[in-house]
Amino acid sequence: MSNFDVIAFDADDTLWHNERLYVNAERQFANLLSHYHKPEWISERLLQAETRNVKHFGYGVKAFALSMIETAVELTEGRISGQDIQGIIDLAKEMLSAEVQLLDHVQETLPQLAANYRLMVITKGDLLDQETKTLRSGLGEYFQHIEVVSHKTRQSYERVLKRHSFQPERFLMVGNSLRSDIWPILELGGNAVYIPYEITWLHETADPPSDGHAGYHKLEHLGLLPALLEQLENN
């Protein structure tokens, strides 16, 4: 009998590239306002707006677009043109329609895992955007459950586990964010695999668990997960 009833995955920057889109859009946004301020200052003010607006708009491209517009209005003292506002909206549309690019090892690893485990996705952000990306990724067939939540907190994970009748100790979460994917699950007494991504949004940073923390594992890439599972099942 397996030690795990389900393996859950974060989506953005765990299964497919996402933060790259934000970095590129932020660069274009800073260029748009370059005749008003230096790029470094624009980026700093945008991050402040994003952090401030999470409680109002949540996460995702649409929330990011609203923060860009707010920042543009503030930094230009209201002088931003309608044409430039349209440019920001176009940036958001490009992000929403961008090709879904899977991370290395995802394409070959998920079918292998799906043959032996129940899989699910737990991701945060805009419902339509996340559902659309899952569909376009071609990975939807491997998941029995897809959960899109507004925030990833201990309480939100508790609700998901309760809804599906999963016990924390038999639950494994795989993700790239210590703050959103790892710590809440460990606090519940569950298991978590941290796979760092090349870029981390500052809002998602957190200190890692100490060495030997119960239930915590770190891998270089997703392709190493089957071997880790075999090791855990045999212990």
C-alpha cells in the first residue's frame, strides 16, 4: 500500500514557465514609463503596488495589470495617456495568450506518476486563466482534481483536504514556493517537495525549513520525483 493517497502539484513555475512572463512584462512596462522615471524605481513602485493590492485583487495577470495601471497613474501624476494605458492592457492580453511552455522533465514524468498515484493540481490565481493554461498545457488528463484557490494558506489547504477527505500525513505537495506550497503543508503535518524555480517573485520568498524537518524534501528538478517516491515508499 502506498504511503500517499494523492500527489498535488502547484502549476505556475512547477509544471510550466510563468514568472518569465511577468519579468518580461515588467521590463516593457518600465520602458513605457522610462521618460518619467528610472527603470529601477518603476520596478520598486510596481512591487509595492502588487504587494499592497494582493488583498484586493488576489494573484494573476489581471491583478498584475491593475497594479501596473495604478503605478503608471501614480508615477506620472495622472498624466499617463489613454494610448499608454491601452499598451498596458495589451501587455496583459499577451501574457494571457502566451504559449504554455512546460518545464523540463514534466512531459515524461507526469504519465509515469499518474500510472501509480492519484494526481491533482492546487494553484492560486484567476480561475479562467488557470483553467485555460491547464487545458492548453495538454496535462489535464493526468489529474483527477484541479483546485484553484485565491490564496494558499494553511486554512485554504485544510479546506481542500477536507473536501476530498485526504489526511495530511498521506498528502504530498510539490511546488516551487516555500511560502505558498511548502510551509502551509508542513504546518498541517503533511509532506512537501520543494523544487526551486530560476526566478522567485519577492512576495513568495521565505526561509527554508531546517535540515531534517519532518516531511520536507528538496529536489533539483521534477524528473527526480519518481526516485524520491520509491525511496519514501520503501522506508
